[in-house]
Amino acid sequence: MIDNGKPIFLQIAELIENEIVDGSLAEESQVPSTNEFAAFHRINPATAAKGVNLLVDDGILYKRRGIGMFVASGARESLMVRRREEFYQQFVQPLRAEARKLGIDNRQLAEMITRDGTGLEQPQETAERATN
């Protein structure tokens, strides 16, 4: 789980977000404690707390004093909206920009995206036909 390319506290926040999005952590369910995260991932509890507190600041988690952290109502939908926008920015916009450079219009791009891959030529077949 721990990846050296990204700060650990962000990875903890993303781990929790992923579990909320995929339904592993339901709204109003309790989140593991920062000490549990720290022990499991062998990290400093303060680092785990920093990741959890990011989600508290975003309204994804909330604290029940003396009990722990819980997933807020509406957290999954909030994350889905944000992630869809991030997906659009990171993947769709660059894809459309590249398609425009290649002269691919929106209809052709949609066809490419929905194509299931069956009946596609293998690179070797294409190369053989080009040499014949």
C-alpha cells in the first residue's frame, strides 16, 4: 500500500476514500483508529492522523468524541462528484486534445471508446500487411 512517490498521509486519506467509494466503508460506519493505521502500515500515528484529519477537514469523516472517526452522511456522493471531475481533468481532456491533434472527431472518439476490442488487428498483422 505504501508508495514512496507520494506522502504517506495522502496515501492514508486515499485508502479511506477508496474504501468509501467502493462501499467497504459505509456512511456512518466507524473508521479504524489512527493507531490501528499506524500499526498496520508501520508508520507514525501522527502521520496517520494527518491523513485522517484531511478527510475531517473535507467533511468526509467526522469525530465522535471519545468514540472515534466515522464516515459522514453524503461522503460517498461527495467523493464521487470530486473524483469524476478529477477523472475528466486528468484523462478525458488530454484524450480529447490528443484526438483533435490526430483529426479524430467526437463521434469517432466515442466509437473508439466503446469498441470492445474484438476483431482488432494485432500489431504484427498490420506490419505484415504493410510489407506485402
